[in-house]
Amino acid sequence: MPKFQIIDNNNYINLPDSIKFNSKDKIVNRNGSYHQENDLTDMYRLISKKELKLEYKKRIINGFIGVLIVVCSFGIAFFFKFIKNLFKVKENIRFGVKYTIDEKELNGDIIINENIISKIKFFFNKITNRQGDDDIKFYNSQYNNRVFELKDVPGLIFKMNYNNAEDRYKKMINAHYVLRINSLALLVLPHAKIFDVNVNGESHKIIAEQKLNIIVNESMQESLFYNSKEKLNDTIKQLALFICKTGYSDVEFRNNPIINNENGIMDEKNKIALLDIEETAGAEIGLFRGFCRSGLIALVDKENNDAIKNIAQENNISIDNFESAVEIQKNKLMNYSDLQIFYKRKNISTGSEEIVVNIESLDLNIEDESKTNYAGTVMLVKLKDVAKAVIIKINELIQKNDKDNSIKGRRFIKLKMSGNLQKYSKFTYEYNGEESWVGKIIHSLVNKNHIFKLIRKVEQTYHIQA
Ligand SMILES: Nc1ncnc2c1ncn2[C@@H]1O[C@H](COP(=O)(O)OP(=O)(O)O)[C@@H](O)[C@H]1O
Ligand SMILES: [Mg+2]
């Protein structure tokens, strides 16, 4: 590694930069090296790299030592780089200035003016009630939080009512340190600034964040991650290190989406965002999963596993849960690839294709009849009628899903016994251990390859991957 010199200011290095200097702005310690356990009070930012002539005296001494060693070793020593360097007239030197982490770096160019504050005050009721319209757009967030965008303030996302906004903001400052110190340039923490808004004598802390260009949909992110595979290897390593250094644990596609460039295509550098780094329940959870938390392994392809495990070990994080995380990942990946094969075989390319079913071919006793009491009237119902209604409802739900979703997302539906199905709700219950009619119909649709899978039944709602 080239020599490193600490300087007070830029004045005396007015030579042009040497040609190759990829490390500009990286943070090093006093010896000029990276990735050390950095002492936060003693850091330096690389500002320049120059090729300088060695002092005359030094050249003479180096040359003398060099000749001596070469002669003593009968010329053999000359083949060693270290000895060759003794005869150099010029040397590369990297220059660094003292670096103290400054909150302003996190703030970027975010300015909170009176206009923004008065807008938030004006919409305060809507914000508390999560009442989205043309003026305010809400993002899916935790129950206690409000994440929103104001039409008149483009480029910013506001986050309000976090249990402790100041604490969250402090974690962002710390994350910024960790990214800078470890040169984790593939992870993008949005610029952020905290400010107060006073409504009816009460002060509310709000975080304003730079809006990053991401696809919000989680299922889209899942397919982006799986389709980017090796392009993301370095990014995943950086995220693993970030998790180890901070204990960040809410690692999910929705919180760590891939960043697009202006054209909506994935950035060639494959960066991912750190949108929600508030939760720091520990690196073991962040890497290998925890209660209601996927963990990094579940988000990535198996090619990344060894690297993640190594990074955990290097950072003294227990790998007790590594194997079980890999097992879950294996099932997830298999399921994902089976689904892709299923769609290919069925020529499903947009996601909104309807299922077309010949009810006679479903291996059901379609002539079975039963009475049901609906709205005070007793009706005689055939299993065939229920099957028809279920298929119509599945197709309706597929059509209704968000067009910006992935194919998988568009074909994930929650079939509830409501609307036209309401009158058949009796048939979702099981009698005397016998499977319900609706259950039988769905299983038959799966067995006959009309739909991919019944994922689960939650009370009276069937979660289906069609
Ligand atoms: N800086 C941002 N740029 C773009 N989208 C964002 C940004 N911050 C949040 N979002 C969107 O809003 C959602 C909720 O924000 P998040 O901070 O994760 O809230 P919560 O902490 O309640 O989960 C994210 O999943 C993401 O889709
Ligand atoms: Mg979140």
C-alpha cells in the first residue's frame, strides 16, 4: 500500500493527482489502513494521491543499501520487489486530513423551511389518520409510524410518530459513521434531517429523508434480488458487515430494496438502500433470522452463504443458527424456482392470466348437494355451484391485484368468503373431520395444476399462490 501522510490543509500538495486514485474520500486510520477497528476520535479522510520525487539524501541512502544487499546476495535480491523499490526515484504518497464525523454529511442538502412545516401542520389530522389523497401519499409502515410524502414537497419522505424519533435519528448518524469508516459504498443511507413541528401546543419530532429511487413492492424486490444474483455479491458482503457492526436486525426486502437509476433500471453498481435501520436486536437475527424477522440469508442466493458466515465469524458473531437459516433459504429458493417453472409451463407471462377450469375434470363429486341457510332462506346448493363461484372469485382477485407487482405478487390472493361467496360460507367449515367443500375445491385445483399452492388458511380466508 502506498505511503500515507497526514496533512493540515490542501495547500502544499498542488501537484496533479496521480492517475489511479479510487480511494478518494475513504476513511483510514493514522497508519493509512482501512477496515481496522477504527478509533472514532482518530480518523482521516483520503483527499489526494501524488507521485513525488524522493529527497536527494533519501535516494542516496536507499541506493546504497540496495546495492549492498544486491551485491551480498550475488544479485538474487534484485528480484524482490522490496529491494527494487529502493532504487526508485519517485514514490506514491496518499494524503489525508483529519476526519471527524459530521452530522451535516447525513443531512446532505435537506432544508426544512417554514413552507414545509406549515404544510405538515395543515395536514396534521390527515397524517394522524393515515388519510391518503392527492396531497399526501402514505407508505406501508408499522402501526405506530406514519411514512408519507407531500405532493408539494417532491424528493422528501417524512417519518413521524416513531416511538422515539431522536433515537432512530441517532442510529442513522451511527450508521453513517459505520458506512464511512468501513467504506461500505454499496449501501445507501438516505440523507436525513430531524425537525420539530408544533401542533396545538404539542411538539412532534419528524425525520425528513431523501426519497430514494426504489420499487416499493416487496415481491418485485424479491424477483430483483433473485434475478441479480452474482451482481449483488459485494453488496451482500457489505450488508453482512454492516449488520455485524451495528446489530441491525430488521433485514427485509422492503427495508433494503435495490436502488434504481433514473431510467428505472437497476444501478450498474448494484446498490441497496438502508431505509429502516432503527431496529438493532442483534447481528444474529439480522444475519440468520429471528421472530418475525427473515434475516439476510433468507433474502439472498446460496452462493452468498459462505461469505456471510465468514464475515460473522470474523466479527465474533455466533453462527449457531447458520445451518437452520440455510435450510429455510433452501426451501424458499426451491419454492421460488418451482413457481417459475409452473408459470413457464402454463405460459403465464403477465401475471393476470385467468385460470380456465373444466369443473368435470376436478375429481370432485360435483353433484353433491347440501342445504344452507342464507339470509333467512334455506337454499339447496350443489358442490358444482360452489366450485364455479370459487373459480370466478379467484379470477376476479387476480385481475384486481396491483399491475406494478411481480407475476408472483399479482397471483398471490386472499380468498375470503365475502361478496358472491358469502352465501357459501357454511362450506368453508369442516364437518365431522370431513374436509370442507371449499377446501376440497382448492386442493383439487392445486392437484390438477390450475393453481400453484394453498399457502395457508387464516380463519375463513385462504391464502393462495395462483
Ligand atoms: N427514503 C426513502 N426513499 C424511498 N422510499 C422510502 C424511504 N423510506 C421509506 N420508504 C418506503 O416506506 C416504507 C416504510 O418506511 P419505513 O421507514 O420502513 O417504516 P417502518 O419503520 O414503519 O417500517 C418502506 O418500506 C419504503 O417502501
Ligand atoms: Mg420498514
